[in-house]
Amino acid sequence: MTCINLLPWREARRKEQQRQFFTVAGAAAVLMGVIIFYIHMHIGGLIDNQNNRNNYLESEIAVVDKKIAEIKALKTEKKKLLARMNIIQQLQTRRPEIVHLFDDLARTVPPGIYLSVVRQQGAFIMLEGVAQSNARVSSFMRNLDGSDWFKNPRLEVIKADDKGQVRTSHFVLKVSKSGPEMDKAAGEGS
């Protein structure tokens, strides 16, 4: 005999399919949640790792910046020291110059001229004094021009003073410094 199932099998099948669907949907939702959580944690870890690397780089950059600042300070200090050394060296090389200048000045002053002021202005020397006559000032200028330590004497001012029976001339002379050391330095500079 044939068996006929009169039970509502379609409803049971539909319920079974719905239960399977909800199970699969629930499993998919849980799996999706786990995947999203994993991705979130992974990306968060990557962000934290990158932030740690950035912080490390920033700290290293700060250390390097301090070293650069120290190097700049040392370079400026080195420049200052080199400038001081150059000045000291120039002073040492020019030390005997003033002796030669005064010695030569004493040799070039003819009788009848009295110097009252000797003043240096850069590469020039201003000479002020009193002469018994204009001819003695001319002789003094010729002597300066023939000197090894002076060149290009130029008369700035000359005034005649008549005091009683004595006639004198007050003069101001400007002369350039010269000399063997200065000529060598000028030759090296050109």
C-alpha cells in the first residue's frame, strides 16, 4: 500500500528553510562582526604603530636639531676665534711698524719744524706742527716722499702767524703709510 503523508510538509520545509536562513544570516552577521572587529583592531594597530614611529622620528629630529644648533653655535664661536686670531696676528706683524714709523718720522723732520700732533686715521697719518718758514714745510714734504715708510704727503692747511718779529707757519699735513710689510701685503692682494 502506498503511504501518503498528509502532514503539512511544505510548512515544515519552509520553517526549516527559515531556520537555516536565520542561522546562516546570524552566522554571517557574527562572522561579519568578527571581520569588522579584526579590521578595526588591525587598522588601529597600524595607526598606533605609525604614531609610535612618528613620535620616535620627532624625538630624533629634536635631538638632531639640538646638535645642529650646537654646531651652528660652534661655527660662530670658531669664526669669532679666527677673527680674534687674525687680529692678534695682524697686531703681531704690525708691532714693529710703529717703531719704524716714528724712527723714520724723526729722521725726516728737518730743523726748524716742530710737530705738535701726530694722529693716525686709518691708512693716513695727520701731522700738525709749526715751521719757521714755508720752505721748511716743503723740505719736510720732500723728505716724507723720499721715505720708505711714508708716501704721498699732502698739505691740508698752512697758515702764517706773525708774532712779534718771528714769522712762523702753522701747517697740517696728511701722509699715507707705506713700508716693506704694507707693500708686500698690497702686492699679495693684487
